[in-house]
Amino acid sequence: MGTKSDQLLIVVSILEGRYFPKRPKHTLVVEAKFDGEFLATDPIEHTDQPEFATELAWELDRKALHQHRLQRTPIKLQCFALDSSSAKEAIGYIVLDLRAVQEKKQPPKWYPLLSNKYTKFKSEIQLSVMLEADVKASVDGFKAKEAPPRDITDPRNLVAVLNEEEGYHQIGPAEYCKDFFVLSVTIAFATQLEQLIPTTMKLPERQPEFFFYYSLLGNDVTNEPFTDLINPDFEPERASVKIRTSVEVLKAYFLANSKLQIHLCCGDQSLGSTEILLTGLLKKGNVEVYEQPVAIEGAFILVPPNRARQKLPPLPLDMAPTVGVSVSLQRDSKMYQPVIQLVSKAEPENVKRTLSPVHDQEKIPEQSSHKAQPQISHSPPIKEDATESEVESLQYDKNPKPQKKALNPRVPVSQPQHGNASGATETISGQKIAVPATSHHFCFSIDLRTIHNLDTGFPVNCILRYSYPFFGSAAPIMTNPPVEVRKNMEVFLPQSYCAFDFATMPHQLQDTFFRLPLLVELWHKDKMAKDLLMGVARLQLSNVLTVEKTRFLGANGEQCWRQTFRETVPITAAQGTSNKIADLSYTVTLEDYGLVKVHEVLVSDSSRGLGADEPLPAPPLQPHNAPAVQPEPRETLEYKAALELEMWKEMQEDLFENQLKKKELAHMQALAEEWRKRDREREALVKKKVAEYTVLEEQLQKTLTDLEKREKQLVSAETELQRAKKDVQTERERNLQELQDTIRRVKEDGIHQVELEKLKLRQLEEDKIRLHQQLHEAENKYKALEKEFQQYKEQQSSTPEIRLQSEISILTLEKGDLERKLESATKSKLHYKQQWARALKELARLKQREQENAMARLKKQQQELEHMRLRYLAAEEKELGKAQRQELEDIRNELNRLKQQEDKKQPQDSQEVLGMQLQNSCTQQVNESLDDYLARLIEERDTLLRTGVYNHEDHIVGELDRQISEVLTKRSSSK
């Protein structure tokens, strides 16, 4: 069996469709997309069963196929309906899974259209997908690119990296981003700049110099300084960088770095700034940049940095300070040219210059080469001759082959580059490295010391890897050789120290350190398998800026500063959950060697290109096997070209001298006129400042007066507040004291009332004991009388007085009834006492809850109720005792009388009369006792109801009602 071919074809066969509606004036087209590549079928008639009979194929290798399958890259087929005007109308789509595609032929299947526009029809297309070996590997076939990583447009991973060898900035992965673009920024003019100078700003005593500053792809760019703010006179200058990327990645980069800030500076101070949104260059779905340059142009208003703090009113548009800026982006279709290019004599204006990338900032004022003859000069030309006008400079966008330069300010300041081997020097003005005056020379060192607390299931043969392009190099730094780390052990890392020397401004260093942490990757290096990324540690470099600075002397005796920071950070797992797998100890040191001494370095052309002012290249050498006969030297083309060039040089020198004389005269006159004009402008500016100072003085005086008034008002208000606070505190203390006194008095009254109630209870207990004793004595007396009466009855049993005995029996029964009533009265009295004690407890609880007025009212009612109870008890006891004593006395008297009568042996008739009288008297006494008891019960019930504490549902009132009904029953029965 032969080896499998590395080149494959993904073939999608689109055979036919069914269940489509008929649309006579429309055609059907199926477009297939795979990895950004679009293929389409030919238009066919829109029938109910369209026949496509088309195969679409993409070419790729097995490695790319494997990567696409891992990332689940789909094949999307979209069906469109086209009318007579070729307007597309989406009908539906089908998504094919690349993982199910096999190399052997599969039978075709019917796939339904998703998101079908024809809702009443279930349209389907018959498809077949397979892999075929690309035997002939056609040149013109479509080749699918390798699947890009899914985070290719993640703004956190997009950094502009300078490729010094080829002279461009790389944004995004180099294997996926291969399109070349040129980003240019042109500062053309400025107006009303004097409005930006604050009245409090002190300008240098010498003539101040102003310039525009901005950062392009992280590189600082400044234009030529100028001294006149009222009429700023500077040549339009353009800074261009060459970028290697793709449209999608560049769009994501512009979204992350959307603002281009342009500052007007005087020394190291910003007088005003404006912002330009770069997102307008590449809009969503914009492919215009592939066809023609896109640009953002206009006059942008400069805003002072302290306008928001001072709350200054906005200036009118005609007085607002503005700067004219043009930002353009165009695609560079040409690749790198050969090192030496031959330029024809007939087209000298198309001579191209390819500058070598430099390692510091450079300013690129443009020079139009339209209809200008090449010029050789060994001295720099006059500025007006180098850049004739603003209009010619702005024609740069129309040139088919603009020059491109790569910028990178964050490297050590290098020595100037001299001319090439031919001795020709640079003649374009402003072609030099411009280092801002505020740039410092820094040295940043990183020492990855130890790794410990490893938390993995196996030993790690680790190396650490990191990269920080801000330090001037995007090349990764790695520890070497790998060291084995096991659990619960600490390992020192070999060759882990690295130092970076670079030049930048302190604020840019601080901003970058705060914005971009250093990511240190932990890799497991295995000889038998591919290297594995274990975890990542985030080193916050801004921590070193918070450490106290220490002073030391440099190599030349200058004063330098050093900051050192040590820390241990966790290394989190790169895959799965972000758990800590190890700890990394590191030390970082930042050394500041002060300002960079070299601020401007001239740069010559590289030997890779020719400038417009260089001599024409020498003719090619003759081959070694040429014939020995050579023509006359004066007859050669080289000699004639050199002669014509020398004659042209002499003529140009004469013209140049005449132009210099005319320009000298014109400049002297313009200088005198400019002096008078500047004098008038200075006088107007002084008057303006004096008027502003007068207005500010009046405002300051008014503000001071208002502040004095407010201070007096605040003092008065504070005094009043203190007094009110003191009064409130006194009132609060007095109320608190009164409340405490009231609580104390209520407690004392409660205690006193409890003692009185206890004393009354003891008295009632004593009365109860005394009444029990009296009752016991009455019972004893009653028993004695009953015994006497029994004896008497026995004595009288022999006599024939039967009627008298019956009467005595009736009296005995009545006596028992009276005893039962007495017992019932005693029980009622005991129940009443219990209810009374319960009522006292309830009244005590109510007394605690009520306020002072309610407490006084309840106290008064309680006193009245107590008096009534005492009166009732006293009256009850008095009447009961009196009735009992009277009854017993009457019985005793009657018995004595009967005994006497018996002794006297009175006749029988007189005895019967006596018995009847005795019975009538007893019945009358019992009826009178029941009436008094009934009246007492009714009075007691009415008294309790009048207090308002009890109602008819209470137990004590119900008990009184029951006793009243019993008394009424007995009374009616006795009658």
C-alpha cells in the first residue's frame, strides 16, 4: 500500500434540489464558504427541482485538515435567489461538519435548508462531501489557509512588533497576517493656537519653541518646532509606518487602541490636545482599503488640559484653536524590492527610496517629487527648496509608491548612521531621529529566582518563558537548561536573570507598566512528547514604581536612581479551572540614568535603495568571456550619461545661485515686514492679557468678598448650631431626669400598693380564721342544742303531744336548709375572695401598662372598689352574724319557753298555738334573710359592672348571676 498524499482536496458535490417553488424570473445560486474562501455554483433556473450538478473543491494539507477538525471549522453553503437586476435574496443555508468527511466516497444525502424563507415548502438539496488526494497539485487551485487560532482578534494579544530586518511592524500572528498596509499621519496646519496659552503659564525667557507630539503604534513622533503661535509657520510633515497584518486584526487593534492623541507642547508641558478615532478608517465590512486609500481628514479642535477643571465656557468655532490632520491607510501591494534598482533615464521622477528601519523615532516631512529632476548635492538644501508648499506635501497620498518607515523609540539611543559606500549624503530635510527632551535612559532587570509549592500529579521538567515588546524586543526570553521540580521542594532557576536598556518617557513607562502585566509561562519540557504549557504567572510591573527610590552614582559620576521589588506570585493553570499549581519568587529592578543626552541623530540612507539625489548606478560589469576589443571610452553610453549629468549640474548650480539671491532679497523684505507685524501682534497680545488680568482681578476680588461673607455666615451658623446643640443636650438631660424620677415614683407606689394589698390580705385571713372559729362555736352550740332538744324529745315521747313533735321535725329540716345556705354563702364568699385576688393581679398588670393618667384613674377606681368591698364584707359579716345570733337566740328562747310551758303543763291547745307561731316566725325570718342576701348579690354585681373592668362574660359576674337565680328559686319555693 502506497503512502498517503499530504495534499488533499475537500470536494463538495451539489447535485440537485427538491421542494422548491417555481419562480420564472429568478435563478438559484449556492455559495460555499470554508475558512474565508468563497466558491459558488453557476446560476440555474428557479424550478421546483433545480439541477446544480456542480463540484466545489478546496486544497489543503493533512496538518491543516487536522487543525480545522480540532477547531470544528464548518463548511457553510448558502442558497440565494437572483432576480433580473442581480439582487441577492437569501433563501436558507446548510452547515456541513468537516469531522464527518472521509476519504472514501459516500452516497449523497438530502439536507434541508435551515432558516428557509419558503416556509410553506420544505426545500432540500442533495449533497456529497469527500476527501480526494491531490495528485497533480494544480497551481491555480484554491488552497485553504491554516485555521487561525480562535483568539487571533483578541485585543489583549495584539501588539505591534517591529521587524528591524525587513522594516515593518507585525500585528497579529505572522503566519496568518500577511497583508501589507501603510498608516500615515500628516499634520498640515494650525490656527488660533494663542488661545491655548493660560495666563498663569510662564514661558521660557528665550524665544519658546512649540511642536506637535503624538504616538504612532507606541512610538513618539514630533514635528519641526516653531515659535509663532499667532501665525504658526511650519511645513506639513508626515509620519508613515509599514504594517504587516490583516484587515480583521487591524480592525481589532484599532478598536483596542482607538484614539490617536495629538498634543501641542512647549518643552515638556502640554498646552492642548485633540483625539482622532482610528476606528473610522476600517468600518464593519469595509473592503475599500483593498481598492483605494481610506483617510480621516479635517480640522480638529485642541482642548486645554485644565478646561474641565476650570469649567471654562466653550470658545466660538471661529476662535477655537484647531489643527489640520490627515490620517490615511492604504494597502501596499508591492513586496520588498531588490537591494539595488536600476532607474531609467527617461523617468527620473519615479526614483524610489527604501530607507532602512531605524531604532529610534524619526520625523518624515514629505517632499513631492512630481516633475522634479534628480539633484546631487553634498550639503543639505534650503528648507523652502526641499518642501516647496503645503499642497505639494499633501499630494503624498496620490503617489503610487510612497515611502515607508518603521519607528521604535524604546531602544537605547544609537549613534548616527553615515552614508553608504558611494559617499552620497541624505538631502531630504528632517530625516533624522528625534528623541524628545523628556526621554530617560532606563535599565530594567528581571530575576526569576525560585519556583516552589508545586501542586501537580507528576514531576515537572520546567522552563520559564516570557516576552515584553515594550523593552524593544519581541523575542521570548527563556530559562535554560530545564530543571526538574517535584512536590514540596524549592528549585532555583538557572540563567533566569535578564536586563533591558531602553529610552522612553517616564509617563509612558508608568502607563505601560500599569496597563500591561508581564506574563511568565511555565512549560513542561518532555523529550518524548511535545512541550506542554502548564500555567501562567502575572507579574504586575507597576509594583516596582511604588517602591522607595535609592540613589547611586553612574559610570560617569552622574546621579541615578534605583528601585527594587521582590514578590512571590502564584502560577495558575493554563487549562481547565484557574487553580494555583505553583509559586514563583522573582526580583525586578528599575534603574533611571536620567535624561538622554543625544536628542537628534542624522540618519543616512541604507544601501538597499537609491534616493532622488543620488547619482545614477554604474553600468553592469562585462562578462569575463566578452571579446577583447573594447569601444572608445568617450563613445560609451556611461561616459555620455556622466557628461550630460555634469552639464546639468552646472546649469542647476547657476539656477540655484540666482534663486538664492532672489530668495535672500525676498526674505529680508519679508523679515522686516514680519518684524513690524510681530510687533503689532505682541502689542495686541499684551493688551489682551491686560484685559484678561483685569477681569480676573475683578472676579478674584468678588470671590474674596463672597468668601468673607460666607465665612461670617458659617461662623454665625456654627455658633448658633453649638448653642442649639447645648440646649438640646440640656433638655435631653432634664427629660431623662424627669423620666427617671417618674419611674422611681411609680415603682415606689407599686411597692406601697403591694404592701397594702398584703396587709389587707393578712387582715382578711385573720377575719376568715375568726369567722371559722365562730362558725365552729355555733356548730358546737347547735349540736348541744340539738342534743338537748333530742333529750327533750325523748322526755316528751311519753306524752301524747304528737303535733308538737312534727313541728319540731319541720324546724329541724328548716335548720338543715339554713345550714346548707350558710355553707353555700361561705363557699360564695371564698370564691369571691379568689376572684378578688385574681382581679387584684389583673389590675396590677394593667397599672403597669397604662400611662400616668390611666394609672391615676385606675387607682381611684381601685380605692372606690376597695371601700365598697370592705363595706360589703363588713355588712355581710355583720348581717350574717346578727341573723345567726338572732336565730339561735330565738330558738333558745323558744325552747326555754316551751320547757317552761311543759313544766307548767299547759293545756294542749295552748301548745299548738305556740307551735304555729314559732313556725310562722321562722318562715318570716328565713324570707327576710333571703331578701337581704338577694339585695346584696344584686348590689355587688351592679358595682362590678359599673367599674368597667368586668362584663357579663367574666366568671365572677356569671357566678353572681347563678347565685341570684338560686336565691330567687328558693324564695319562690318557700312561698
